[in-house]
Amino acid sequence: MLTRPAPPPTDAAGRLRADFVEWMQGLEPGWVTATPGLGRPAQLTALGNGVVPQQASRVVQLLAPPFPRCPRCATA
């Protein structure tokens, strides 16, 4: 769910902004971009190699077998 406005997608030089990618992936502001010592290229690499939490959650729901003795899982 998007809970904040999108930052501009590019900077003044026309390059992709890491905070925009962070926003697109649904991450909290600064999740990657506030990491000390991590420059823009490294931020974009980390974001590109990362997992989008919403997609990961859905995959686990689809692929993980229910636990047979879990009362909560048995009703799902």
C-alpha cells in the first residue's frame, strides 16, 4: 500500500533516484537510502538485488504448505 507521495523519479541530471526505487518497492523511507557510506550506485545495486516485501509475502503464502497441527492454519 502506498502511504506517501512518490518522490521525483529522476534527479537534475536525469538519473534514476534511489529514493524513488525505494518508494516503488514499498520500502520505508531511508531503508536503503539512509545507510551511511552507501552512495547512489551502491543504493541502486542493493535495491535491484533486493526482494520486494509484498511479492515475497505472496510467494510464501502460495508455496508454503500449511502446518497440519497449527490450529490457525487448519482454518485458513
